[in-house]
Amino acid sequence: MQSPLLQSLFDEEEPQPMSVSELNSKVKGELERRFRDVWVEGEIHNFSSPYSGHWYFTLHDSTSLIRAACYRGSNYRIRFQPFDGLQVRVRGSLTIYEPKGDYQLMVESLEPVGEGARRVAYEQIKAKLAAEGLFDAKLKRPLPPFPRRVGVVTSQTGAALYDIINVLSRRARSVSVILIPARVQGESAAFEISRAVQLANEYNDRSDFAARIDTLIVGRGGGSNEDLWAFNEEPVARAIRASAIPVISAVGHQVDYTIADLAADVRAATPSAAAELVAQREEDICASLERRTDDLVRIMSLQLLEKRSQLQQLEISTVVLDRLRKAGSRLEAINTQLSPLRLASKVGDGKARLGILSQRADSAVVTAVDGKLKSLKIAAAKLDALSPLAVLGRGFAIAENEKGEILRDAAQVEVDDLVKVKLAEGSLTTKVVSKD
């Protein structure tokens, strides 16, 4: 009889081996199940960003390393560009690249250690745009001296709009406000702000001069760095710099300084300060007019006092009194020489000569008018003979091409061209079917 132990050895089935693909697949499943959400801290090495838009790099510490990948669908949310040597904290999941059996970390989020991601992104965007000359002082334009319409790009429900309207209503009532509403925080805020700046410029292109926006205020009230981040986005800076309307950037509080502030023509610490800049122009002009008016009143008062003093001195001057006495003596002598009879005789002679001259003048005027009327009739007859309308009245017509040029040669048009024919009464639009 065989031993049960020996029998069991013969009864066991030989284990079936797995393929490499099956093993990798099972390991992948187990890794992804057990390491679905992990945080890893390390230093970036061998960072690359190929044409596909994905990021690939190695994350390592002093003794170990792991390959990492951040696909385009995830890295668009990361606000900065990673680089070699940057210490980061990564959140992701472990997986295996089955064809090679390599395991790697699939990155979902990434932030620098010891410094916020937004600060790194801010410095990178600032350096990039500065290198392009976007912040060049030579590009800054002065604000118009007396703006009539001010465009405001901000949230229609935010405090910034009410602050601006409040200041302008008190200090510059002649200035009207045009709101171009946009979100000022969140994922789509940067797009809406840049689009609002473009819309303001498109509005100016379509409007008459009197209806155009003279100055554009772009901003919002205070908030956290995350709340203000939309004003650090590259599209907003480019839209501000490309604006044909001078832009005042008014973002946050006094201590906040954004990329939009660097790109704008003028930076205001707050939205209220931006409105003060606009109102200040009108106040300066009014104050200047008041000062000039006071100066004129003061100068005129001084001159009047001086003239009155001079007049008083003349009244008491002996020289003046002596001259007045001599003038009186000469006046009496003249009155003696001017006899009433002599004056009457001279007046009669003058009237006779005046009557003769008047008759001659009337006769000359009639003769001149008759001559001019004859000349005018002759000129009118010549003009009527040369008038195109008179020619049209005799059955002729004037042909013009589509550009309004008068046709004198068949070579000026082609078959199927439209030709406008002007008649004595009305006009026709014809089509060329053939030409000789």
C-alpha cells in the first residue's frame, strides 16, 4: 500500500507559468489599486516637454529615483514650467508601463517646496514678457488730458465698479462710465478679461469720435494671491499692451503688484485710485481756471486803482489847467471865423455838387448793371451749351464703370461688367454682353 504522503505528491498538478504581459498586467493592477493617491517629494532631473505637450522627468532624492510623467490633460492646470533642480511635492498614482515593465509615477499635481507655485509662475511669466519688451517704458502712453468716456473692465457685481463710479460721480461728473463686464477670478477669468479689453477696442473702431472710450480701467478689489492670479496671466498682459486705448491697471490693494500693472500704461494702487487719476484731470483744469480768474480780477483791480490815482493827479495838475485855458481860447477864435452866412453858402454849394454826383452815380450803376446782365446771359448760354445735362437732353447718355469712371473707350470694360448709364431723366444699370 502506498503512503498517503507519496500519493499526495503524485496527485498535485504542475503549476502553469504566466506570460510576461500577464505578470506586468497583474502588477499594474495591484500597484494602481494600492498606490492610487500618493504624495512624493523630491528633486526634478532630466525634465523634457516634447511636442505632444506631455511632461517627462525623473524625481529623486539622495539615494533613489523614480520616473514620472504628467500628461497634457493634467499639466495645463499647473501654473508654472518645471525645470531641473527644482524641489517639488508631487501628487499622483503609481502604474507600470507594460511594454517595458517600468513602473512610474503618474503626476496629477505639482508644486514647489518652500515657495508657492504661483510665485514661480509669476517670475517666469514676468521674465518672459520683459525679455520681449512688453514692459518697456517707451511703450507707455500718457492718459488723455480731459477724458469724456472711461471704460471699466471688471466684475459687474464687484466692489471695484462701485468705488470707481462713486469717485467719478463726486469729482468728475462730466465723465461717463462704460462697463465691459468680465470675471476677475477663476479658471476663465484671464480669458474674459483679455476678451473684454479687445471688445473695448473693437467698440472704438466702430464708433464715432465723440462716442469713443478715452481711457480704460482694468482691475478689481483686493483678495488673496489666488484671487488676483488672473491679472498675472500672459493673455491679459498681451491684451493690455495691444490695446489702442490707454490702460490704467487697478488690481487689489497698495501692496499688490501684478503682471497687468507692469504691462499697463499707468498703474493705480486701487480701483478708487484709478478713478482719482481720471478725475484729477478735470479737477486740475477747474482749479487752474479758478486761479487764472482770481489772478485776472486782482490785476484788473490794481490797474483800476492805478488809473484812478493818475486821473486824480491830472485833475490837480497846473499844466493841464493851463492847456485847457489855451484850448478854450483857440476854440473861441474858431467860432468867430465860422460865420453862419459863410457856412450856409458852403452848405448850399455842397448840396448842389452832391446832387450832380448822385445823378452821375445812379447812371453809372444802371449802365454797369445792364452790361453785367448781358455778360451773364451770354455766359449762361455758353454754359448751357457745354452742360452735360443739355447734351443728355438731346438724347445722349453718360456711361460709367463700377468705379464711377466715365467710359470713353470700349477697352475700359470687360464682358459681364456692370455699366451705369445716366440719362437726362434717371439712370440705368446695364451688363456688358459683348464689345466691339
